Amino acid sequence: MTAPAHARTSADLIRAEEPVLAHNYHPLPVVVARAEGAWVEDVEGRRYLDMLAGYSALNFGHRHPALIQAAHDQLDRLTLTSRAFHNDRLAEFAERLAALTGLDMVLPMNTGAEAVESGIKVARKWAYDVKGVPDGQATIVVAADNFHGRTTTIVSFSTDETARAGFGPFTPGFRIVPYNDLAALEEAVDETTAAVLIEPIQGEAGVIIPDEGYLTGVRELTRRKGCLFIADEIQSGLGRTGRTLAIEHESVVPDVLLLGKALGGGIVPVSAVVARREVMGVLGPGEHGSTFGGNPLAAAVGTAVVGLLETGEFQRRADELGLVLSEGLEALRGHGVSGFRARGLWAGVDVDPALGTGREISERLMREGILVKDTHGSTIRLAPPLTVTADELRSALGTLEKVLGQAG
């Protein structure tokens, strides 16, 4: 007889996954059973400081009381209608999210990849209906080393061969240019271009922050060339960088904004495409949809998330604690850290390859009670919940210093 989950050890549960769970992830060997705030606990009761926050899906920490209450209250009333009917939670969610982002209309979806796919469809429809691009000829310009999801269409314009190999044939209609290169972007955009799709900060690539003025340049170029600017803020948005949106660091407003991860408060999958009315208005009934997109439970949680952001508290925390993070990493430069890039409570940390791969450093930190995740090579990412304290950050950085010292 199989032992109940609560009676099985971490090793038991990891072994149990092997024959029945698809091997599309390579998780660290920790089995989380409980969580609160910035801390998680494994099945044996060991506690870890979560310095990854679900790739920014847990910006408000694990089980934030206001978000849990919103979910509990809605579970007692209504969870799903499908969009075949109206529900009493969706209008407020859309109104407040549009106001928070400074745009006009909201298309609610579930996952980040769905938001990206939806944004692509909206941009192409706009190109045909408004811009006058001949049918079937619309192009979208993207950046090398991007990460926008893992659907077949999205990996068609990825430059990561691990994500692409074995999944063709690929969807046409995309042009790839180097990130942070306005001259290359200018050359790639022509009369067939529906949109430029950019991450304001490239997360999976290692938290790559473009030069100051790049996003402003993208905005100016797309206006001048008559195409849309789509900003993918699924990881970078909703408080992570010390602003509601990362593009706000350059006071840029895109035509289309893609949101996800933190929009669901770490409780349910919630994503959205938010856009100018004249762009989103190209969609008509039956042209796009989702059974669960905009469901009452998601709308209730999403509205509570917007409510937390409307106070500005979490943006201020990320901004102020980001200084603690950056100062701590600067102190480690040359002491195992060869470089880093940080904005708000988000950092890509390059470890001296002689001390180990990013995976090896992540495993050593795990054994010391700190959870992070590698990106590529010897780079790890740090993205703690915005509820983390300064003392917790300093403790995590002290542990990183210890681990790097031991590796040396």
C-alpha cells in the first residue's frame, strides 16, 4: 500500500514522482509542504527562505492574508460561469486593472503563455484590420534570448535550443533581433510589422537590464513606424522592480501590456492582456476566448492583488529593499560574484564558474536553508517575495557569501 503523502519523506516523494511525472522540469531536491510569507517548510519540517517567489508569481509572499481571504470569500459564492454568462466580479477587476496600468481594455486569460499568444493574435488582427497589412503577411519583431513561454508558437521565436529542439515545424511571421539594439530593431521593422514584442527586463536570460533610453527608443520607433509596442511584464511587472511596471522606469506606456504570474497572487493562474481601446477593439465575439479566463474566483483574487498594488506599499518596499540587495551583492563582487544586474528585488548574479555551476550553487544554498534557481551557466536569480525583510535579505546574502567561500 502506498503511504499517505503526509507520512512520506522528501526522498520517498521524489522517488515516487520519477515513473509517473513528465520530466519537463529539473527541480531542486526539496519537497515543500507548507508556506507562510517569505518562508516555506518541507515535509520533514525544515524551513527555507524563498528567494525565488515562484518566478515572481509570489510577489506578495505565500498565502498573503488579504488574498487568501478574497479566495475564501469567493469560494463560498461562485467559482466559474465561463464567459457564456456575465459574472459579478469581472467588471471591477477589469476597471481597476486598466486604471492601475493606464490603459483602457482588459482581455482576461489564465497563464502567461496564454497572454502572450493572445497578444500576438490581437496584434495581427490590428495589423490586418487597422494598419492594412495584406492578409497572412503580418510580422512581429522580437529580441534574441527572450522568454515568453513554451507553446509551439512562442518557441518558434525563441533562441534557446533546449526549448526549440524537437518541436518543429515552427510558426512563421517573426523576426529576431539582438536585445538592447535600437539600430537592429529599426532595420527589422517594415510595413508588414504588426508589433515589437519586448521584455522590459529579460528574466530567464539572467535578469538582463537594457541601457537607459532603450525602452524609450522602442516606444518612439514603433510610433514613428506605425506598429504596436507590446511589453511583456509577466515576470517584471506588478511591483517587482520598485514600480508597478518595469517600463515606468522610463515613463513609457506601451500599446499592449502582458501580465500574469503575480496577478494571481500565488493562488490561481490569472493573466491578462491590457491595451489601448483602438487596439483591443479589433476583437469580436467568437474570435478569441477561454473557458476559465475571467472566472469569478480569478477575478476576485486579481482584484485583491490590484488593491494591494494601489496602495504603493509593495512598490516602495521593492525599491527600498532593492538597495539592500544591490549593496549586499556589490560587497560580494570579486569574492565569488563576478558580476550582477539588479533592479528592485530582482537580480541576476554571475558566480565565478570556478566555484560551480548555477545549479551547484543553488543546491549548496538549499542545504543552508535558502532557495534560489539558476538560469544559465553559473548565473543564479534572486527574486524574493516583496514581503521579505531587510534582515532576511542580509541573512540570505550572508549565506551566499558563506557558500561561495566554501566553494573556493
